[in-house]
Amino acid sequence: MENERVRIRNVEVLSDDWYLLKKTTFDYRRADGVWQTLNRETYDRGNGATILLYHRAKRTVILIRQFRFPTYRDGHDGFLVETPAGLLDNASPEQRIREEVEEETGYRVGEVRKVFEVFMSPGSVTEKLHFFVGEYASDERAGEGGGNIAEGEDIEVMEVPIQQALLMIAEGEIADGKTIMLLQYAQLHLFSAGPN
């Protein structure tokens, strides 16, 4: 990946424990033509995928609640309401989200549709997240879900009316960025009176 405005000088690995943290020193040519030397730390945790399961007729969505330590450390109770998600781990986004949604929610979905992909925290994290939506039906539930115990997951599955989910955002009960984005997408495109 060449860029005539960036010259990498040095890359130092700061941590390679849970994921990879690097410090990079590079020269950056500003818009005025002047070169500036900068340092940036980047956290590489791999790319991921997330999905909003929705039931158009019932006007409901499937969300999960799980403990997230970084939010707990930052003063939250740690239990976030989210859309199912997971890292790709060398799988395609479509393949991985199908596996992840079944593992976390118990639902086996048919068609999934990618709606966009986003860098969630581009100032410091390299992760690109692929966003999907998919319709669910009660008879598609192949198991209880709950996540992978070996990975420390302890997931509660929630079926929530879309209007209640939107109210949960307004009241601060949903504070996860990817979930807010998908719920707003659903309100605009999946549950609106107009065409999709």
C-alpha cells in the first residue's frame, strides 16, 4: 500500500498479547508540501462483522446483552446491549457472521445482506466492521445461543420491538455504536412505510 504522502520510518511492537499493538514513526507530507514526522499507536485486532436480525411482520429485532470489561473500567456497569458480532478469523464476512449469529443467539439465518462497512475507531484501531441485516423466524432457532464459554462469553438473547430499541438508545440503555447504526438503518430502511 504505497502513498506518496507517507514514508514509514520505524515500526515497534509494543504488545502482542490479546491483540497486536504497534507504534509507528512516519513522515507525512502535509497539504502545504511540508514533511512532518509523526508517531501513532495502532491496535490491530482484525476485521469483524455484525448483524441485525429483524422480523418485519412482528416489528422486532434480536439483540444480545453481554459483559464488556473496557466499558466497566470506564465507569459503565459493563453490560452492553448489542447486535451479534465477531472477528472474521480468516473467514469471509458472510461466513463468519452466519456462524457468529448462531453461536450467540441460536438463530440460523437464511439470507444475509451486507449494508455497509465502516472503520469504527480510525484514530487508533485498524478494524473494519462489515454490517449485515437478515430476517429471522422463530423456527430458525437451532439452539439457545449464549456464546462460546471457552472465550468467556455469557450472552443473554433479547427479542425487542424496534420502537423499544430506539427508545433504549434515547435513554442510554443502548450505548454501542455498531448497534445504534444498525437500529437506525432498520428504522429508515427495514421498518419504514416506504420502499426498502
